[in-house]
Amino acid sequence: MTVWDDLVGQDRVQEQLAAAARDADALVTANSAGEPVPPGSRMTHAWLFTGPPGSGRSTAARAFAAALQCTSPDRALGGAPGCGFCDGCHTSLIGTHADVDVIRTDLLSIGVKETRELVRRAQLSPAVGRWQVIVMEDADRLTEGAGNVLLKAVEEPAPRTVWLLCAPSLEDVLPTIRSRCRHLTLRTPPVEAVADVLIRRDGIDPERAAAAARATQGHIGRARRLATDERARARRAAVLKLPLRVHDVGGCLKAAQELIDTATDDAKQVAEEVDVKETEDMKAALGAVAGGRMPRGTAGVMKELEDKQKRRKTRTQRDSLDLALTDLTGFYRDVLALQLGSQIALSNTDVRDALERIAESSGPERTLRRIEAVIACRQALDRNVAPLLAVEAMTMALRAG
């Protein structure tokens, strides 16, 4: 098992990263031995991984980080870095390597304060590994100010520091940053490849793995969750019933409210799992006395924590809504395929009766308008339109067709 095994359906990207890891290994070896740096190196200090959701951007970045830290003795015999078994590979993949920082956020954005701390750490020399690696899984969530802070570090990198940035597209990253990164584009992996990795790595029943991969249209993370989480399957089933419930205004408004309520419940569940423990840990760290009374001067810290939790709850609600809207888009995509007589495989075969019912009761033009309504709802949510208002407008548009 190598570090690349979880990188599904990305052969070209894997080849490029493996070649860069070999050159990076040669660079470190040459410098430690006092030899000249090999010419024409394919290694560079900043990388940008882009691709659609579920393509494996962060998986590729973490695998590359592990290959850069590989200490396998086979390298001296011509073996490629990234064995997957040595201490450098193993600790990098599980997130405990001292010189690999994986930055992900459960908030709406990454601010200046957090980015400055990252830049400060990036200036340090590797403590135990061969490189100092910063993996930023949500580079598209950098605020403009945070992006400008990061730009300085990417322009003038420390000698043994590597930045691995992940974003959905080039347009999601500041032009000044992306122009200083080597760009790799990942594709949506084939459904068969996703099903195979669910069976091989997670031990999921082949029939369920195939259904989950097909339903999520190749999104690895969502496929795994759908295959292993009964609640996720129930939520998806409820969303796919929505197109049959928007026959009148009352049905539209009720369906919209239920969609919002489900997203709110998801956010509440996350809060119950995380916020209580986080708050108690903070109180203990600040020296809360018996009875829950806080020492003087700590109110500001607690208020900052409350604000962070509120932003995380908003992000969770939006992510849940976005997942539901993605499922709706897939539903109408299948309806359109039936209406046009396309031979492409349907994603939602488990609700084929509903697909055929909608397809027979309308034409392709109405289906396209419904897809546009779902897309418009997602765009409205990105512009911070009130979620209930955006979803109500969408369900009314679905009814009109």
C-alpha cells in the first residue's frame, strides 16, 4: 500500500506528484551531502490543487505531503518516495507528523489572524522531517486580507517549506497567489473507481457501495457517508421526494420549511457534539471556579469562542442545504436524461418511479428551468440571502417549471 492508493481515478496527477516527490528527495539528499542540486527539478515550493467537489483535492495534497516526508530505505535502492509504511508516510497520513500542518476550517472563512500564524510557522525549519509542509484544504475560503498575507509567504518561501493549496477552481484563489503556484487539475473520478475503493478500503457491501457511488456521481466523501450512515440515506430519500410535493403553494412553502428545519437540525447536532465540550475545555483552561463563575478578564475570550461557534453553525447549515440542492440537481439531471432518451447511466435508480413520473408530466424545457432554479438558490445562499427565503423562491420556481 502506497500513499497514492486513496487517490482515485487521478493517474495523470499521481504521475506528476510522484515525479516531483522523487526530485524533492534528490534535492534534500544532494544538499545534505554537499552535492550540487540536480538540474531541471520538477519540485517547487507552492502547489495549487483544483477540481470539483469529491475529486480528492485534499487527498492528493496529503498523499504528496506524505511522499515528501518518506524515509523508506528503499529510496537508496531506486525505490520511489511514498511507500506508505515508513514513519514519515504513516504520521503524515494520520495527521501526527510534526512538520505537516493540515489546515481545514469549519467556519465560513479563514481570516488574517489565522493566516499570519500559518505564515509564522512556515518560516521555521523542519523539526524532524525533510520538509515543512502546509496543506490548506480550503484556500478558497481565505478572505482578501488573508490572501494578501499568504501571498508574501508564497513569494518569499523558506528554503524547505512547501505550500499545498486546495480550491474548487482557479478563480477561487487570488490571481497573485495562483500565478506563483504549480497548478494541478483533478477530475471527478469514475463511479466504478469510487465503488471499488469503498469495497476495498472500507469493507462496504459491493451492492451498497455501487449504489452510493452512483447516487453521489463520483463524490468520494459523500459516497462513503451515504454507504455508512443510515441518517444520511434517510435525509437523501426525503430530499428526493420534494419534486413530487410542489404541486401547490402550500406544498412549496411546507417543503421549503422542512428543508431548512433539516439543515438546522444538522447544525444543532454538530453543536451538541462539539460546542459543549469546547466550551467546558475553554472554561477549564481559563480557570473557572466552582459554580461556573469565570475569572475577571476572560469575558472577551468566551465571547470570541461563542462567535466562532455561531459561525460554525451557519457553515454547517449551509453545507447541509448545499448537499440537499446537489441531490435535487442530480434528480432533475436524471429526469432530463429520460426526457431526451439519453443512454447515460441514471444516478437515482432507487427512485426511478418518481423520475419517470416527473419526466412524463413535463418537457425538457421545464426541467432545464428547474435545474436553473436550484442553481439560483445555491447562488443566493452564497450571497448571504436568508436561507428560508432562498429555498421558498426555489420551490415556487420548481412548481412553475
